[in-house]
Amino acid sequence: MNYRLLGHSGLRVSELCLGTMTFGEDWGWGAPKEEARKIYDAFREAGGNFIDTANVYTQGSSETFLGEFMSGHRDSIVLGTKYTNAAPGTDPNAGGNQRKNMMQAIEASLRRLKTDYIDLYWLHIWDRMTPVEEVMRAFDDLVRQGKVLYVGVSDVPGWWISKANTIAAFRGWTPFVALQIEYSLIERTVERELIPVAKEFDLTVTAWSPLAGGVLSGKYASGEAADARYSGEMMKQWLPNQERSGRIVDALQNVSKQTGRSNAQIALAWLRNRSVPVIPIIGARKMHQLEDNIASLALSLTKDQTELLDDASAIELGFPYDFYAKEMATVFAYGGLRDKILA
């Protein structure tokens, strides 16, 4: 496995990230501790050092397991966890982006993870009410206290990231170095605003659900989805455009026949070679799933194969990007001299 710098930082992380939402059986579909440890150990043996979890994953079991698994080699792990979400209850401050929840959540995560610091602390999801200044100042406080080394943001609009990092730069606070979003051949709408923001602010993108809940692995077509997280009505919500999804799976199967590789490996290889650095977050409940995902690192797609997948999964960028592509807009924006302007 090779390594990438995480955004505008010197932190080296593996080109795949191990997602641990499957560590623990508390939600009814995860891996028991023994299997989770085998998956964790195999990921490390393959050179992986980048681990992703969250305070709410499997009701805290994911963090608790990792706290045990990392014993004796904590400093060699780039550990990321998240705050914001909480199980339904009666405390209005148990969830949200506000400083109070951030401070409570970090202390609880540190206890479960049995560590003094978090390498990468993520805002899990935008609560649409906490002032951005409050969030960024609170993150900066945690960095100055040594409890957090870097900060990242997940599941927020592009304009909010721009505002947050601009304020951080102006105030001398810690900026975001990474962005976590849903990104796959199925979900490409992030290319409208979020990918351009990541490029502008030099944020490494980590992609959750890179196989679209298993759809891109082919297990729904092969009948292996009986114990999957998403099935039936939930899958219809996950994939509202069945026709487009079918085209994508057909294209994957086409490339699979050409390469002799699995659909999952092809989908991950496509994602890792986008216009900005993308680190897929791979989640596994069984060892063979992890092994198959790691094998994608040895796969290079040809230009024709990439274009086949691009065409099958293409989206409309919408206004203003489709407008920019029109000949009239280009002619007038550059006074008819676009082809003579080197930029």
C-alpha cells in the first residue's frame, strides 16, 4: 500500500481507509469482535494505517474495540473519529455541532478508544444551526489542548466549507484538511460543488459507501444480499434511479470481463483516480470482503475502461457549469480569444 499526504498537511495516510461502522453486532448486522480484530490486523499487515470510526457507530462498540486493538501500537495508527450524532433521547445537547456537544463527545471517545489524542477529528454532519465560528474556534481549542491533531468535515454543503476555512485562515485557527462525503459511481452529484471545493482548499476526499451499500459489488444481482444492510424498500430509497444504476452495473460487468477483476475492485479503482485525491473508506464484515477491496490497489484501468464507466454514470452538472460549457458563454467571457489564453 502507498501513502498520501492528508490535504494541506504533512500527515501520511494509507491510500485506503478502514471504515469500522461494521465493528460490533449492536445494530444487528456487524462483525463480532473476533472477526473485527482479524479484519483490523489484516488491514495493518497490508500497510494500512488510516482508520475511521465515530462515537455513535454500533453504540460505541466500534470505538471500544479499536481501543483494545490498538494497544501497543497506537502511535502508528492515524485514527479518525467523529462527533455530532447521538441516539434519540431527552437531552437537546446530546447531538449537534455546538461546543458543548463537541467537548462532551471528545472526552467520551478518548475514554472508549483508550488514547490521549485523536489524529483526525471529524464533524459528522451539519446541524444547520450552530454558527460556523463556534465550530471552528472549538476545534482550534481542542488542537491547542493536544487532544486533536487535525480536523475534518463530513456531509456539509460546499459553501459552508468555504466559509469555515476562510474564517479559520483569517483568525489563525485550525482549518479543515479533509472532506468525507458519499462518493461512488452511483453518487456523483458531489462533483457539482463539493469536489471543486476540495480542490480549491486542498482537502483530501475520503469517500464513504464507495460501493453504494454493496450495489457496485454485485451482491444484489448475485443473490448474496440476504444479510446486507440495505435491502427491499431501503434499497429503493438508496437507489431512486434504477435505470441509471442498471447501466452502471452493466458497465462494471463489462470491465470485469475485460480485466478478470471483481466489480468492487473496478469501482474502487475508478474512484481512486478522480480529479482530486480520493481515499475510499472500505468497510468489511468478512475477511474475503477486505481482501477483495485491498486487491483493487493493483488494478489500473485503461482510458477506454474509465470512459466507459464515466459515460454510464454521468450526471448533469446543472447551472452554472452547463452554462459555462455553451459556446456563446465561452465566446463572450473571453472576447473570442479563449484558445489564445494560456491558463
